[in-house]
Amino acid sequence: MKTRILQVLRQNQGEYVSGQELCEWFGVSRTAVWKAIKQLKEAGYEIVAVRNRGYRLAAVPDILSQSEIASQLQTKWLGHDIRYLEEVDSTNAAAKRIAETSNGMDWHGIAIVAGKQTAGRGRRGRTWSSPQGTGLFFSILLKPEIDPNNASMLTLVMGMATVKGIAEITGLHPRIKWPNDVVLNGKKIVGILTEMSAQIDYVNHIVVGTGINVSQTRFPEEIADTATSLKLELQEAGRDMSVSRAQLLGAVLMNFEYYYEIYLKTQDMSGLMEEYGAMLANCGKSVRVLDPLGEYEGTALGINDRGELLVDRGGEISRVSSGEVSVRGIYGYV
Ligand code: BTN
């Protein structure tokens, strides 16, 4: 009930909605509506009530809760089972536990969202700083019928979804640092960690975990020079705007669903690589490829249909695949 009332108030964009209308739409008593409004106010929503006019949503603070998230979701299937946890070790670990312990349950498309992670995981065994209320930390659990060799491209698909979602909600234009990061003004704003359980030709489950820096103003020392947040970048752009994590999540999931369905048709990036290229921060830049078989430099050109980064080494084009190597900018992080 709370979720549905919230949706109606939001759809009316600050206009009054009468209590009577709410009762009729939802087939409940005035007292039930009043109670739901009271709970929403207690949760921090600024709702103005005026006799004979009804209720109006005056301001939405950055609340991350089950009903706030559900009221922002417009996907066809992704995240329809969405689980918000105030605190968890890692949303990736929580998603994995669901896949491994929920026999017979259809968990494809579940999303786990956390207010705080106590053991947020980054790539290559690193940690992901996840203090309460600062970032958007979430994982989606998937069981696609694909060749396990094609799974790593889901990281690229999520990269595109976050770039698009951030642009829609904030008007900022981040770009992708192939393959796992999204950057703004040369600093990292999103990290993606895709983990898979598979047999040689069969995917048991895939977890795509994403951390978006939303309102941090400080970062741990080791990433202070390379990380930024939406809040810092909006301030830098002279924009006084607070970002709703639930709204941002809704936009990212919507875009992921869209791009994922295109990816799934061919199980590769052929339908997405052009748009991906336009989002790529490395494009046309000099990069150093840290290949265990020997480091080299070149100019990043874009990706191919396998999601490999194409690097021009003076006429010879190398294909860099994400598992094996890391790519650095020569003149900085990107
Ligand atoms: C990286 O850049 O190293 C990847 C970071 C991925 C962080 C996210 S936060 C939500 C999800 N849960 C985790 O434990 N990690 C991912």
C-alpha cells in the first residue's frame, strides 16, 4: 500500500491527490490511507496534507528502502523480486547464497540492494568501500542460457546501463574505462564485479555486482586520488542536486534490462558495440596493456563483437580480452 501511494504521489509531481481518490483507487478506507501516509512521513518523506485538497509529495530525501525502490522500478522482469538489506557482508555474496540454497525457486532476475556492506568485494581480491548511506551497492542474479565463455560481456552490458542511468538521472556524462569501471573527469565513479558459477558448457549462475559512488565526499586514502562521486561531480559542475539512490537504481536496472535483451539475441556485443564505442573513455587514447606475456602500448580504438578492446600498435591491431590483462592510461588513470 505504501509503495502504491508513493507511486501515485510521485506520478502527480508535487500536485495534490485527494484522500478520497486514493481510497477509491486502492479500495481501502480513509484510515488505511492515513496510516500509510503517516508511515511514509515517519520514513522521511515530506508529505503535505491539506484539508479538502489531499496529499502532496513536497520532497523526497535519498531514502533507500524496499518500498522506495519498488516504487521506482519500471522494468518488465528484472528486479521484480528485489531484496533490500540495511546491512550485508556483500551483495554479491548474498546473491550467490540465494542461487546456491534456493532449490527449485526461480531466482533469475533477483536484485539484492544494500544500505551498507561490511565486506564489499572489488576485483582482484580488493575490497570495495561501502559505508552506510553513501553509495549504491547492488547485485543482480542471472541464469542465462549462454555459453559460459560469453558471460564476461555482461560486465560491459552493466557498464553501459550505469552510464545511461547516471546520465538520465543527473545529466552528467560518465564514460566507460574498459572493461569494469565507469569514470567521470578521469576518476572512477562505478566499479563492476561479475562472478560466475559454471560447468564447461553450462551456467549455474551469474552475479553482476555494481557499486556507484553517490554521495561520498571523502574516500579511503588508497583510492582518494582516483575516485569520485556523483555529489562531488555535481558540485564541481555548479549543480546543487541530491541524487536519489532508489531512482538511480530504477534507471540502471531499466537500462540493463534493455541492453541485456539485445546482448542475449546474439550472446555477444554485435548489437551494442557501436553505442559502447561512443561511451568508451579509452577511445582514441594511448593505453598501456599490462599483458602477463609482455606489456605494450598502443591506441585504443573501440571493442569488437566479443567485447575485446582493439588496440592499434602502429598498424597492427591487437585484441585484448578482459580476463587476462589490465589496461591503464599512459597519462593518468584512464
Ligand atoms: C571493482 O571495481 O573492483 C569492482 C567493485 C564492485 C563493487 C560492488 S558493490 C556491490 C557488489 N557487492 C560487492 O561485494 N561488490 C560489488
